[in-house]
Amino acid sequence: KQEVTQIPAALSVPEGENLVLNCSFTDSAIYNLQWFRQDPGKGLTSLLLIQSSQREQTSGRLNASLDKSSGRSTLYIAASQPGDSATYLCAVEGARMLTFGGGTRLMVKP
Amino acid sequence: EAQVTQNPRYLITVTGKKLTVTCSQNMNHEYMSWYRQDPGLGLRQIYYSMNVEVTDKGDVPEGYKVSRKEKRNFPLILESPSPNQTSLYFCASSPFGGGRNYGYTFGSGTRLTVV
């Protein structure tokens, strides 16, 4: 059964720092990997989708990489801002479902 | 606008009173699913549907029912809700074909409280 782990569980940084969120998964037979953002009590906003054949995707200050063979993905956030404060979820798509990690709760302090 | 719409957004009900949470998508997606999110347990899949009239259990199906009579709608039914079904519920959809290149789109969530 696929298991997805995100490290760290929580992170607090001062504004302007570059930061890396980590995601690992146990079964490399995935279709794609998706990073989401979730604000407290709110829905999931898709940030980046990396197909299994791709190595990375970029959107603005966000860059996500995927190393399928080692079961790892990273989300890089450049020049963090207080508005980036949220929970970031990594999810891998298998044959029938998305499996989510536990999330990284990010706080960016002004 | 392409979206997944859930209703209601908030619901407080009493134990045993049947309820339905609706989910509708306007993207002609084949695949739809329901998740619940609980503190410390993350997001877990309840049921999913590969297409009309094709549904199957996810990881936590007990106490829930679903139906998929039309492609756009995938309601979640709680026949006899209990307090342990208090949770934040999400509906999601995805185009199942096309090489899985499009990812999942999620609804805004339904916060259910069963007292």
C-alpha cells in the first residue's frame, strides 16, 4: 500500500527565506505527483502537477522536482512571503486514487 | 469556470438523521471521489467512481453510500450519521483518460458536525 511522508511537519521562517519542503513515497509506480496548498479550514488548491515522466515543474516562485526511482519530491519556495503561510500537501496518483502525505504547516513571519 | 461544486458548505445534524452531500463537476471528468480530512489522520478516500454506474470503496467506506447515475454528479449519502463522521469532506474529480496528465480538482469542502 502506498505511503506518503512529508518532512518537516511544521516550519516557521522569516519572510524572504528560500525553503524546501520534502515528500517521499514508498511505491514508485505512480502516474503523477501533485502539490496542493490548503488554508485553515479551506479547500485544496492545486499548485503543481508533475507527470511521472517529468523531472520538475515551475510556477512563479514555486519549483517542484520529482525523482520517481528514489520515491522523492521537493517543493522549493523562493523568497517566501507571509501570504505563503498555509499547509502544503503532497499527493501521488496511483491506479485508483490519490494518496496524501500528512502535510507541512508553513508559517512565514513578517 | 471549470470547477467542482459541493453543497452544503457547512452542516450540523443529529445522530441518525439521513443526509446527502452533493458534488457536481462541469469538466466532463470520468473519475470522481470523496475524501474526509481529520486532524492527525490526514485525507482518506471514502469512495470513488471510475465512470457512470461504476463505484468502489476507498479506505474508509463504512457508514457511507454513493451513487453515480450521471457523469457530472456524485452524491455522498450518510444513511444514519454518527458523531465519528464529524469531519471535513472533499469531493474531487479527474479526467481518467489522457495519460493522467491533468491531476485532480477538488471542491471547497463540506464541514459536517454530527451531534
